[in-house]
Amino acid sequence: MKLAYYPGCTLHGTAREYDASTKAVSKTAGIELTEIEDWNCCGALEAIFDKELSMGLSARNNMLAQKTGLDLVIPCSICSHNLSRADKAMKTDEVFRGKIEKALGNKYKNNGFKIKHLLDVMVNDVGIDSLSQKFKKSLKGIKAVPYYGCLLVRPSEVSKFDNPENPQSLDNLIKATGAECLPFTQKTKCCGGNLLMSKQDYAFILTKKLFDEAKAAGANCMVVACPMCHMLLDGQQSMVEKAHNTVINMPVLYFTQLIGLAMGLGDKELELDKNMVSPKQLLESIGKETKEEKKVEKPETKAGAEPEKEVAK
Amino acid sequence: MIKTSELDPNFKYEIANEPGGENIKRCFNCTGCTVGCPVTEIDKGYNPRKILRKALLGMRNEVLTDESLWLCASCYLCYERCPQDVKITEVMGAIRAIAQREAKAGKIKLANPKPLFDNLFIDSVKSNGKWYEAGVSGMFMLKTKGIGGVIGYAPMGMELFRKGKLSILPHKIKGTDQIKRIFEEVEK
């Protein structure tokens, strides 16, 4: 499978481990990524309310991607939302399209060009069954909560690949790695990312609520698919601890790092040393199941190949 | 208390003329936006239904100067659930755009620091094509919290730099002239 790749600003900065693990995992999954040339910022959450500017900036990236003749994959939920929203407007709003085509001196192609989030590509295009065949190591010992956040599945008129109220794709992917996927009532609740500059204390309250719930569920790790969520949950976790005078100490992995581990890829390739909250203890817990648990496993089962049905414990 | 003599009946049309604000008049005040709002959950004073109702009634000045206008987390939950497809998140954006213009013209004052950050961010995209994280964050800290704020954030900045996550200088794309033309076209 060949796809055009838009990393977005954060994947070349604070979310570099998401970029590295995306590339490593895609390669193993048989996806050839071509980074689009001279891409620009999509406007992020800062221009999301300046609708025409956000869509104009995003449309330029779409036009660059169209030059490759390939569909476009995006790992960031915010970029993915912005570029998809722009694509829709460029295909349906003639006045807006006229403005942007005039600014860029180029025509927007109204063909089958598709923009997809990386999670959608992994779960629905590559498919969990084929991905599982690449898994070499069971991640038993990891007890994860799946965190989707906001823009990955909302609004459903832009993001159509999963249920906006109770999405399942990340759940299914976690289960396929052999890790335990715990029920998480906060899976689509906001992490507070866009409140960081307007009201930091509110942002931290929302973040802490997610961790409280994750801990109550018995999780030792959170799995995400967005660099903004990761920036708050991992990058600012120490600030949240300080503000609430508490200890959280919960590693937050990108889903690409998680499946990379199952594929047997190295810590270096997945840049696990770049996460702000060290996942060292978590990595040590993998494969340390008790003897009793081992007996339960069917002897013919390939490690990690079977998405186990989890019963609430 | 509402003073009918101070209401601006054109305010709803003004919002509907902004990109994103088109559907405001569809709102029938069912409160669906507010019951699921994650910000309302932690601050009962934040009430998106009230903002919409006031806007529809024409309480222009009260809506534009209300600090809570800047508390929407843009999580799109209300947008998803609204039975009238008001597109509330984007309506909030349309109202913010009007508030920013009024503030630029010196007619109102905005107390929340969010528009300052957004503008610094957007300016850095305008000149580089990409977000200049170190520059924007540093300037925002300096302007809102003074040099003490910058120093307070220094350890985190150093840690990010040490991990190769923060670049000291901005990255400029080749097509900055195209970016400038996009700004010109959408600002017309």
C-alpha cells in the first residue's frame, strides 16, 4: 500500500516519537509513506475557529498531496480534522474554492482523493487480522485504557470511520496485541488541550479526571492517537501532578508505539525514550504473567495473534 | 436583567454572516449542548445554551465581552449532538471573530489571554508557513506572566530541547508567498 504522508508540525517537534513510530510501524505493515513536499501548518486548534483561514491553509496541503496521486494519511487528529474539513469545503463550496484556487494558482482535484487518519488506515485498510500476523510478541501485562479524545471521532460529518459516542477501533487494536483493554467511560471526553492557554487550571482538572478514571479501571497505561492529547497527558503530566499535589505516574503510549512493541520493534525505532513519562516499568511488566495464566492459554495459539475476549475482572 | 432598548436585533444576522455562524438561528434552546459539555461539568457558570440564547436575543455587548466565550474547549461534543445542526463549536468561532475585530478597533477589551496566543501562533504561521513553538510560547509567557513566567517554564523547555523535541529557530517553508496569498484571500 502506498500513501502520501502529512506529519504536521508537532510530529517534527514535541511528538517526534509519534513520527518515528508511525514510520517504523507502517514499514512493517507494508505501507510505503511519501511525505508531501513543502507542507505547511494546518492552522491547528489556534485557527480552528477562524474557519476560512484554517481551511485555506489546509487546502494547500491537500493540493500538494494530490500531486502525488496517492491518498493521504495523517496521524494527528487535529490536522486530520482540518484537512478533511477543507477537502469537503473545496469539493462543495464553489465560492470558497474560487478564493483558494486564486491564491494558489492551481485547480483542486475533485476526484476520488481520500484523507484518512492513521488509525483508520491501520484498522480498516490494513486490517487487524493482517496486522496481527506481523505481531511477534504478546503484550500481556499491559493494562491499557483506549483514549480517543475529541477530533479523532468527532464531528462524524467529517470523521466517519468509527462511532462518535462509543468508538471501538482502538479497543480492538489493543486487544489484538495481547494487552488487556479496560473499559473506559472517558474514552471520548475532552483532555482540555485547547484550554491550556485560556484557563490552565480547567485544562488540568479535565486531564486529572481522565487519569482518575483510568486508575480506577486498573490501568497501567493510556493509549492515544493524537499529539495534542499526548502533549497534555504525557508532556504536562508533571504539571498536573504539581497543580493537584498528587502522583499520577502513568505512561501514555501512542498506538503506533504499542503495536510497534507487539511487532517486536526496538525501543530506539519507537523512540520510547522520548516520552516524558518513562514507560520503563511498563515495558518490564510485559510477558511477566503468572504460571496459572500461562496454563489457561491454548498451546496452539501464536503469541499475540488472537484478539482475546476480555471478561470484566 | 434584559433591557429591550439595549438589544441589537441585527446581532444574529451579523453572526450568521461569519464563516461557521450560518446556522445560529436554528437553535431552539433544548440545552443538549450544555448537558454534555465537559467545561460546564467543572464550571456551572459556563453555559453554551445561554451564550446562544443571549446572542439570538441581541445582547451583543454582553456576549462579546463575556469571558466564558473563551472557555469553549472545541471538543465538538455539542456539535455532534445538536438536534438542529447549529454547529455550535463553529458558531462560537464566529462570535469570537466578531469579538476580536471589536477589540482590534478598540471598542471592547478582552481579558482572556487565549486570543493573544492564537494571534501569535497565526502570525508565526503567516511568516514561516509552520508553527514556531519556542518563539510563540516564549513570547506568550513573557506577555502574560512576565520574565518570571518564562523562567518558570524553562526546566520543561530544557527537557524538551534535551529530547530533541524543541527547535530554537523557526522552520520556514519554501511556499511562504502562497501562504501570504491565502491570508489575503480569506481576509477580503
